[in-house]
Amino acid sequence: MQESKRTALIWLRNDLRITDHYGFYNASKNCDRAIAYYTFDPKQFRQTPWGFKKTGKYRLQFLIETLEQLKSDLLKKNISLVIDNKNPEKGIPKLIDAFRITDIYYQKEWTQEEQITTDTLKKNISDKILVHSFYDQFLYHPDDLPIEIENLPEVFTVFRKKCEKSVTIRSCFNSIQPFPIENTLLHEDKIPSLEDFNFLPFEKNQQTAFPFIGGSKSGKQRIDHYFWETEKISTYKHTRNGLIGEDYSSKLSAWLANGSLSAREIYWEIKSFEKEKKKNQSTYWLVFELIWRDFFKYISLKHGNKIFKIGGILDKNYNWNTDKKKLQSWIDGSTDESFVNANMIELLKTGWMSNRGRQNVASYFAKELLMDWRMGAAYFESQLIDYDVHSNYGNWMYISGVGNDPRDRKFDISWQAQKYDSQNKFQKLWLK
């Protein structure tokens, strides 16, 4: 008796790549046919309670570019990318029926909105569908951790040392073999434009420190440039607090955020560089930053919705305010602190801000203006090209004194400006 054919649906969210991808790798091994699915979920494009668009124009443009590249990569493997604009819990069941899907693969997400979507989807599909969900966004895989999630240390250094001591980073998944040409769909879905979301097209600001386009190809070119062509990675520890130009830091966070590069891909590229070129504190420091990224993902996995609560994971009760004028002056870059203003104008005009800048403007917002930190986090969500829910809310909690900083520090903005912009070059660049 002939075995029935299996058809996979790979539902994509923040894992927009074909290399080192659990879903594509396993679907290619176990199924006869496969289609990829991405939807511009309306929930991600609505207005937040604070009045910001959840996904602003900069991240949306980067996402559109990423999907264009992914579509091209998939077609080389004879996989079609279905583009949708419905809630996935409604769109996926229709695809299951239309293409006789037997298997569905998707990366696990655990923040509230995403979890509700997943739970609703499961209720809307037949029990006969084989569901394969997986964690594929970490450096340290959850199954390899030396501690249970509920016992996760609240201090980064403790977490890092435990993981570094006992966890081996997994290898990347091998490239997949192309499916038969018959696997591609005759109908090709168009990827929407900015105008479809009521944004006007824009030119990249000439002064931006992030002049890059979205997609795995561009991310890998960035690695080639930063690692192999210029060897800037070997000075990363000393330059990472820079403010001007594209090479003071790796800038890989945007590709990591939407999953067009995996943390493992970057890690193993660092290891290759260390083996072939140079190993020093700077090369380690980039791994260190990947571990920080993991840490905030695990903190949100451990604490769930508390990362969105005003008291954070500590349930601290501060007298926060929601003064609209103070919020607007912070957004516009018209506060009493010129260093804060320069960073905020950079964000407004480019969708990018350095790590040093983010720490300073967040500290000023929460510790000086005493504004509800969630308003600042929501604005970052709207504006940042490299927005990642776990890092964004983890860092905002940390800076605001309701998260994982055991010392509850407050930044001295004037001192920071003097140290990191002593000649006012950055401020002059943006405060014209």
C-alpha cells in the first residue's frame, strides 16, 4: 500500500530565513511538499494604548525587504511564500483545507498576544494535523540549560556563568535540498508596500548609523564586512559605545530581531574568525551580547506578562506619571538635556539609536522625568528597526528599576555626554 503524501506548512513569524531553520530542515526531511506562510497580522499594525503605531515605518520597511529576500531564497528551493493580511488563526485553517496540509511547523513564541494566537489556532485546526512547534531563537537552547526556567537566576552574571560552564552551543542546521519543481504554486503573492499600511515612502537619512536593508543576504554581507573585510569585530569592546557611523558596533540586532539571521549562525562565524584570524576580549564580547539577548528572552519566559506590568518583575511601586507634554518633548528631542535630544532625534529620523543612547534616554525618561516606563518602551517598539519584545521590555525594566538590575542605577546624563561625546560631534550632527 502506497504511503500517503505529506505536505508541510511552515508558519513564519520572527524566523524569516531558510538557513539554520528547524522548520524548513525537518519539513524537507519528512514531507513531500511544503509551502511557507507569512501574514501581516493586523494585531501587529494597530495603535497601542499609548497612541503609537505598534509597527512604525522603519521596521516595516526592513520587514518588507526581508520578505522580498526570503521569497527569492525560497524559490531557489522550489518553495512558495504565501503572503496574507489576516489573523493567522483565521488564515492558516483555510490554507490547511486548500492544500491538504498534514504537518504544520512554527517557532514557539510565548508573550501574551502570540500565545493567544497560537492557542486559538490550535482550536481552529483538526486534531489530525501534526503540529511541530520549536524553540529556534536562542543561542542556548532551552533543553540544554543547566537550570529549570522557574529557577532561572535574576542576575545576568549568574546566568551567564552557569551557561558558559555547562552548555554547548548547538550546530547550525544543514542547508536543505530543493523540493521538486512541482512544489511551487502557480499563483505568486505580492508583498505589500509601505503605502498599503498608510505610510509614505521615505529616503534613508544620509546620517544614519544603520544604512542597511533587510534580509538574510544583507545580514550575511554585514557579517562579512564587520568580521572578515575590516576585522572590526576585533576592536568591538573598545568601540561598542560609539555614536556615529556604521562600524562602531556590529549592528546585527535588526537581523536577529526578525530572525533573518540566527544567533547560532553569528556565534559559529565568531568562532571561525577566532580560529582563522584573532581571538580576544572583543570577539568574546560579541558572544557576551548574544548571551544578554538570551537572558532577556528567558526572563520573559520565566515571568510571562509581568514584563509588561508597571511594577515589572519586581512588583515595585513607584509614583510614575503620564504627562503628555513631557512625553512629547522627549520624543521630539526638546528636553533640557541636549545629549538626550540628539539621541531622540536620531531615533525619530532614522529608526536607530546606539546602545549607549538607549540607556541614557531611557534612564532620563524613567528616573528624571519619572514617566511610566511602559510609554517609553511602547515608543521604542514603534520606532526601532531592531525592536525585539524581550530585549526591549527587559532593558526598559532594567533601566527603570523594576527589572534585573540589582543596583537600580541612574545615569548621570551630563557625565555620559562628556565621556562618550566629549567634542559634541554627535550632538552637533543631530541638533542642527
